[in-house]
Amino acid sequence: MSFGWLSVIIFLPLAVAMAIALIPRLSAKNIKLVATCATLATLAITVIVFTMFDRTSSQMQFVEMHSWIPAISANYHLGVDGISLPLVVLTALMGFVAVLVSWRINTRVKEYFAWLLVLEASILGVFCSLDLLLFFVFWEIEVIPIYFLISIWGSGNQRKSAMKYVLFTLAGSALMLAGIICIYSSTGSLDMVSLMQNNSLGLQTLLPVTPIFFLLLAGFAVKLPMVPLHGWQPDTYTNAPTAVSTMLAGALAKMGGYGIIRLCVSLFPSTARDFAPLMLSLAVISIIYGGIMAIRQTNIKRLIAYSSVSHMGFVLLGVFALSSTSTTGAVMQMVSHGLITALLFATAAIVVENTGESEIAKLGGLARKMPVTATLFILGGLAALGLPSTSGFAAEFTILVGSFGSTTVSSAKWFTAVALLGVLLAAVYILWTVQRVFYGPVIATYDNVKDANNLQKGYCLLLVVLIFAIGICPTIITSTIAGH
């Protein structure tokens, strides 16, 4: 049996979380150091797996399988392919960045870092699971740490935001679980690989396919989030601690896009084709609505939150254009958006923390006092609006080309043409924000404001390097996805 790389990736953060929670009298500094080392080690292992991955194979790799609940044929079944592996690496990176962002946390430090590591482990488990029940277990675990992280360490009306997230997530999860039960009742299998290989193993005749498709889709669309199921997102992203916003936008939202690709489209290809025009309509609505709402925002974190709705709409567009190129672009967009949004939230948090202000109208001229922070935010913003040589351009261009040229969905070209408006809207809200926050006359209140410290510069620069590396050499990602 091969070494259990994926088990180590998932359970290393979880084991360290338990150690932090159970070992008495750990100092706050030592807790932060241990959490940093754990997330860095997890990231290093995912990079090793990424380099070992066979890009010429379309099969699941690094597979682990052990009997779990024999009575229902449920297995501890792990594996990754070209779609899930980039998201595993992204999640490990977001976990590492989230810990670094959290170094100034001084309230209930033990609990905070334990929950943060549990959150990382649960998201990693989702992307590695190949058994539907195991997938669902990891999917549900993340609700617990998110609730506590937001309700205890958040800001504003954090308890309401945390509860809203939980209610939306549990409602979607209940529908998704119903879909999983229907699949098992029809096929007697929870094995995602065999279900994909056999196109749902006869679901067409045993149970109506369309309701199952939409039951699964509902759970994934909430996480994405897709309009009109996005109601939890703006408040949650705005009121969550910066590290949690980073994990939510950078990694957790990708669970929705991944689930749609892995289950809805892969298990029900004909149903996905039949309802592609509907889903493309919702994708375009998400893109345009998110962009318009971002322009209307006065709070910098809330603006980034709505921009995420727009950018994740491009993921939906790429998935339901149902071409291999657009799907590749959708996965690239998930990775790119994770990096870009993490950078924007991190730099916005530096602004808010150092000025004590998050309202855009009350900020101004900060580029003169915070030149490094301003530069980092501008680079993230340019990537978000799709500047060539950034990952944002590479991902969105791939989606648009793949969607416009789709031969599976003939109407996709018209939806793609309308979606181009989202690119224009992104330019408007990004450039407007940069102008208002960083340029213009310096407000006297901020004469002595400090710039980013060395730690903040370090993790932001890491994200910038990756954004431009993928933008300049997108084969870093596409060569992995292509083999799926």
C-alpha cells in the first residue's frame, strides 16, 4: 500500500488543533508558532504531492481506501485528480496565510487557532473525498469552526452573520444530503469514482434524475455563492475576522464550484446539458449583480465580498458552458480568485487596522502614508479586473474563449457576450476604490498612520508572486487540469 499522503494532509492540521486545545499552559506565542509550523508543513506536503502528480493520467491518484461502514458500503476513500489537486494546494496555502494574518489575535488564542486548523482540515477533506458520505461529513464539519470564529472574533453584528451562515449552509446541506440518499437508494453505491464512470449507474430509470440534480446543486450553489442564494455572504465576509474572510473567499467558496463539477455535471451530464441555459442565465445574473452591488458599497470589505459574487459567477459560466476549455478556465478561476481575494482582504485589513476606518468615503490619500499597502492592494485590484499577465486575466480569458466556442451549449456564446459586462464593472469598482482610498488629498487624521509591517508584507508579496506566476505561465495550473 502506498504512503497515505492525503491522510497526512487532512489530519495534520486536525491533530495539531487537538494538541493546541488539549495541552495546558501553552503560551500565545507558542500556539501561534505551532499553528504556523503545522500549516506550513501541510502546504509543503501538498506541494510535494503536486510535483509527484502524473499529468498524463486521467485517473484518480494517491488513492486510499479502507472499509468504513460496511453495512452501507461506505469507505474511507481518498484521491485527487487534475480538478481537485489545485484546490487542495490552494486550501493549504490559504490555511498558512490565514494563520499569518492572525498573528495579532490576542483573545482566546488557544480556541481561535484550534478552530482555524479544524476549518482547514475540513475543507481539505472535501476536496480529497471520493466517497459521498465521507464528502458530506467533511462538508458539514466546517460549519462548526466557522460559527465560532465569526461569532467570537468577528466584528459588527457578528453573531447574526454567523447564524445566517449556519442557516443557509444547513438548509443547502439538507437538500444535498437528500440528493445523496437518493443516489444511494437508486444505485447502492457511495463511490464517486464508479458513479462517474457509469454515469450514475442507472439513475435514469430508477429515480427521476432532475430532482436529484437540483438537490445537489442547491447545496453547492449556496457555498459558491450563486444569486439568489448568496444572502449569507456579504455580511459574513464583512463581519468575519480577516483570516476567516480569507478562508471563506479563498478556499471555502471553491467547495461549491468543485461540487458542481464533481457531482452535478459528472454524474448527470445530460441533465446538466438540458438545464445549461438556465444555469448560464444565473451565472450572468451573478456576474452583473455582483459587479453592480460592488460599485454601490461604501465599506471596503463589503465591496470585496460582492466582487466575489461576480467573480464566482464566471466559475458557473465556465462549468455550464460544458466545454473542456471552459471547465479548465473555471478551475483556474477558482484558484486565481482564491489568491486575488486573499490579497485584497489582507491589504484591506491592513488599511482598516492601521486607520481604524473601513468606510471608503472616510479614507483618502493613503498611498503617501502607506505606499507598500497601496501597491499591494492595487496589484490585487488589477488582477481582479483581469490585467494581462495576472492569473485573473488567464482564468477569465480561458472561460470566455471556452464558453463562446462551446459546441455542447449553442446559446453559450450569447451568455458569454453579456458576461463581458462583468469585466467592465470590475474595472469600475476597483479603480473607483483605489482612487478614493489611496489617492486624493491626505486626510489629516491619517498623518501618522503606519504602513504594513514585515510579516504583512511577506504574506501579501507571496500572494502577488503567485498571481503573476500563474498569469505569466498558466501551464502551472492548466497542465494539471488537462489530464482530468
